[in-house]
Amino acid sequence: MSKHGIVLAIGIMVTLINTSVCDKRLNRKKRFIEMADDVRGPYCETKPGGPCCPGRDDQCTVPILDSICYCDMFCNITASDCCPDFQRICIGGNPEPITRGCRVNGIEYRVGSVFTNNCTVLCFIAGGCRVNGIEYRVGSVFTNNCNQCTCRRNPSNPNQAELSCTDEVCLVQPDMIQLVNNANYGWKAANYSFFWGKTLNDGIKYRLGTMPPSDQVLNMNPIIMDSVDQPPESFDSRQKWPNYIHPVRDQGDCAASWAFSTAAVASDRLAIESEGVLPEELSPQHLISCNVKGQLGCEGGYLDKAWWFLRKNGIVTDSCYPYESGSTNNAGFCKMRKSKNYRNVTCPNSGEELLEKILHSTPPYRIRSNEREIMMEIMKNGPVQAILKVKEDFFMYKSGVYSYSRIQPDNMADDDKGYHSIRIIGWGVERQSSGVELKYWLGVNSWGTSWGEGGYLKIGRGIDECKVESCIVSSWGSVSSAMITEYIETIQRNRDP
């Protein structure tokens, strides 16, 4: 797609006809010129002697308001004095609706109107700009997906209209959706209404939000899995640990996948380690608003800094500190008030003096970028966190095993932007009708349940698709028997009247 504005010239063909010429063509004794919305009704359909007349027949008329309209084929030449139902009755079918297209002396005329202006007949044969089957009059300003368009007169040729549009790359690209769905990529794409009208830059700015891992993180010594067990063909953490794996969330228009994926993995691990005693979901808002050192809130964050905050300061549950930045695109200020030992806090959700336990994690650890070792880690210990380098077709993923289609040159710059983090909870194999088997990781995104397969995705496994296997991280909750006992006692005290 060109990086310059799109200009499409469409002929208007304004013909000025002198009076003598027009007299030969239009010398009917009385003419109905402009059709209004309030004169719809049966005219030709109920004309005595039959509805339609061949050729030119000046007697083939029907009264309309204080004028007459025609039902002969000649009226269709000028497209101006036909009865409102002429097209349907005499030609067949309804004319394609066209918005009104010409304004003269403050009066609006539809495309095809014939009218007099100072003893000169102006015959507007065609005009305006047509986009997606809709005709726009000259002067119209409208949006076409994520681009703003103007239908205007061509300054170098007043007999032409030109369509001038901005040339943003849109987040939803219908042509790409069609190409993906008509090909055999192993996955299907869809148009999401919550992405329609947004630019690709909007998607990067508001829907991602994970900073690329630093060299220090990438150089962390990964743990070594010493198990020699062969992992099964498929695995789903939700089946092994029912009620411990937390559902899909929606980060909204806040680039905070760094906070959502961290809180979600920590929540799952705490529930698993505590055997369900600590089942509640941790608060991504707590991270977004309070983990501010070196972080950018709704403009992105680093996973290692998020885990450091969780380890050092801890966070509360989502019910204690609910999410709100998705609708404001603002990290907001930190509403947490520390106690002296930072062990119990007052929840900010309603201002009630309800003490809630601060939950911590152990230091994060990295899993080696090895398919089998990642599988064993998930199967033995629970979900892990992964970083993706997102491609533009990923936003339109609907189902199947995702891999970058490479349909067109990549519009996602190869820089620090465009990174996203998700939770991986399992794996599997999807068999295509062609017999091809596609291995995948089962991931949990944070774009709500309307995206993908109910908010989940399958992404190519064992091939480092979109760098998904390049930086796998997880952590254990900092849980002890004494802490669990104290937590249960605190919850019971808070619930007692």
C-alpha cells in the first residue's frame, strides 16, 4: 500500500445545455423534477391503461402533488421526471441508493436530477465518490475503517471529483482476512468490532505493552529439568488443576500485558502450591498503578521489574484492587496504603477498612528455550509466561494454529515495540483435513473472550513462532504453612460479623 494519500478521480460530467437544445429534448408541458421522500407510493403501478409506455409518450403520465410524473421509457433517459416507482415497475428491481449529491443556491439535488438555473438546464449525469458501494457527495468527509476520507472537486479539473484519504495501516484488514481464510495456513482470521476503526499503531500502543527482555534477563541461567519422562501428546493445566487456573481477562485500551500475564501466572501458581487455599486472582491494577519504578503503566512494562515488585512488595487480590485502567488508558495513582510491616493493607475498592493479605512470589526463573523442557515445566509446576513479537495478522486471529502468514511485507517495525506477553497453560496437536499435523502451545491472551478461541490461542510449537519460546519465565508463590494458616484465620475474622 502506498504511503501517500489515495486520490481517486471520478467523472462528474457536468453538461451545460443551451435553451434551444433543451427545448427539443425537454419540451413537455409539465414536468415533475425532484422526488422527495414523502411522495413514495404507487404511481405507474396503478396508471389506467397499463403501467408503462414504450419510447416517448407525453400522455403516459400520473398526477403527483401539483405536477405530473412519467411512466414512459423516455423519462429514464433524463432520470428526472420518472414516477417514484418507475424503476421498480417498468425496469425491474430497485435502483441502488445514492446519497444526495449536488447543492446549488442552498438547494440540495440528488445525483441524476435535472433542474433549471437562470434559464440554463444543468444535467448532472454522474457525480460524487463511490466507496464500498456507497456514493458520497462532493464535500463529504467520512471514515473508511481507520482512515478519514474527503470527497472533493479536483482543483485541476472541476468536472471531476476526487477521493482523498489518509493512508494508515488498519488493525483490521478485510483483504488480509480473506486471503488468510482462502488459503491453507492452518488458522482462520476474523473481523473484530472492537478493533475496527483503529490503526495498527493503535493496536501496538494500546493492546500490547510488554518491553523486550533485557540482556540481563536473556542471560539468566535457565533451570535444568532432570526428568526423563516423555511428555504426552497434549496437556491442559485446566484439566490437571481444575478451579486453580484463572480465566481470560481483558486489558482493554491499556498496554499492560506485562501486568496481566505476570499477575495471572502468579495467581495460578499460588493456587496450585497452596492446593486451593489461595485461589483468588491477583490484581494487575496493583502492578500498573504502584509498580512505577522503571515501568510505564499503560504504556508498557518489563516482566523482570514486575516480578521483582511481586517478590519485594507483593500485591493484593483483584477483588481488593479491581481493574479500571482499561477504560481510561491511564495507570492512575497508587491507592495502596502500607501498614508498618506491609503485611496487611486496606483495600481501595470501596474504602472499607477491610484488611487483606499481601501476597508475594519467589524470585522468577527462566526455562530453557527447549520444547520438551517447557512442556515438562508446565506439566509439573503449572503455567508459564511467554513473550511474543507480534505480527499484524495476529490481531485478526480467530481459530486454528497461528503462524505468521507473510501475506504482505511486515508493517510491524523491528524495534522495541510490538512485544506482548501471554500465559501458556498447555500444548497439543491439531490435525488438518490434508493430514498435516500442527503442533501448538495453548496460550491465554488478555484481549477478552470475544477474541480468538474464547480468549485462548494456539500458536506453533517447537519452531519459536513469533519468538514465543525465546523467553519463558515463571515463579513460585512465597507460601508457607504458617502463612496459609494465618491467611485462613484472617479471612475468617473478616467474614465474622
